[in-house]
Amino acid sequence: MPTLTTDDGVRLAFEETGSGTPVVFVHEFAGDLRSWEPQVRHLSRRYRCITWNARGFPPSDVPDDTGAYSQNRARDDVRAVLDALDIERAHVVGLSMGGFATLHFGLAYPERARSLVVAGVGYGAEPDQRERFRREADLTAQVLRTEGMAASAKAYSLGPTRVQFQNKDPRGWGEFAHMLAEHSAVGSAHTQQGVQKERPSVFDLADEMRKLTVPTLIVTGDEDWPCLVPSVFMKRTIPSAGLLVVPNTGHTINLEEPAAFNAALADFFAQVDAGRWPMRDPRAESESITGMK
């Protein structure tokens, strides 16, 4: 598998499929580049699809220092992928941890993004959940270090927003759980404490998000409980954002409902590339409920 090198010397493994306008996929904590296979198979017929493994996820490098992992580093690794592959602008699609990286990439480097798909974003974002999430990140890292990847994956893959996937598609969920168990316990622990635990809440990014004009599609499952309120908040705050809520669906949206996810991406990209994705009409923002004053 080919690799590229970031500006801090970390090698990231990547794959390219197809040709045309580039689409870069940024995976979640429990996934890797293989998690995007349903999307690559569908979209590579018309697009140049790039998938890659984040630092800490072999065969990418696994720096043995939590300081090498952060939200800003995850954001800049997206840019490093584009730079290494000579891509000026791309559609950037991220899920969960990758969705946070995608949002931060769009805020920091809007000129590099044709569009942003911010899916499954919100874990630990609500103010009353911040400390609980931080404690659970530390606990997850401790289990990874003491019990190993297999034991951690067994518990993590059966979380309250993963069982929907298991119930709908046992075979697909089994493949997901098996791939999760193959991850690096060291890299996953550092990712939990360096990226997940320390990232800012989306509620703290309101001022930046109000200035975002890159076409943005926010996607959440309606049973992805930690992401529902943050997704609505992002929709209301980002003037270029649309919101898609997938019914009876948990966190692993792109694998749990691949047909719906693929169709949403294809339609979104087509609208963006045709210059037809709208900014919010200012008349839609009013103190009046009905428009009658």
C-alpha cells in the first residue's frame, strides 16, 4: 500500500480508486480506510476516491507519544493528504472522529474544500456531557492498554449506537467488529486521549461556523443519541449546511445504511458541482415563528 508523509514525519497509508473530481474520505475511531468500501465501490465510477488510515492506525505509522495526536493534527493530516496527492480542492467526507476532522479542516482551510460531509459528529459535544465523555475516553484508553485490542473491540462494537447495525446486518456488523479488533491498541489509546478527549465541543465553534460558506451536508442517524442535538446545532449555525437524518439508524451510518448514504453523497456532490447548493435565505432566520408580526 502506498504511503505519504506529513510535515511532522508520520507516514500515512492510502488508496486511490477511480478518476475525476477527488473525494477524500476520513474514517472514524472504530474504522479505517476499509470502512469506506461501500462508498468507494459506488462513487469511484465517477470520482477519484481517496481513502487513508489516520496516524495510529496501521499500516500508517503509530507514534508512541500522545502528544503526536490532536484535533489540530487530525485536521492538518487531511491537508497533508491533499498536498501529497497534488489535489487543490476536494469533496471531503468524514464520519465521527473523521467528521470532526472534516469540520475543522473546512473551518481552517475552506479554500481547499469543494464540500464537506460531516457525519456522526457530536460525541461529548453537549456541555453537560463533556466531563463524562472525557472520563470515558480515559477509561477506553486504560482498557486498551491493559486488556488489549480484542477485548476493547468486543465492548466498543456493542455500544448503544452500534447495536442498530448488528440488528439490521449481522454479517456486516461482524466484519466491522473483526476489522476493529485488528487495530493497534497503542495507537487507539493515544487517539482516545490525544484526539477524542481533548477536542473542542462543536458548541464552542459557533462563531467560526457562522462564517463557513463551503457547501456542507450534516448527516446523523436518529438513534445516534450523542449526535442528534449537535447536528441540529450545526445545521442552525452553518449558513451553508443541509441536514440529513437517517431513520432507525445508529452511528455507523455509511455501513449500516450504505444505499441511503451513497445516494445522499451522489446527490449532494452533483448539486455542489453544478453550483446549485444553496446558502440559507436570510428570511428563514426570524424571531417570528409564522412570519406574522
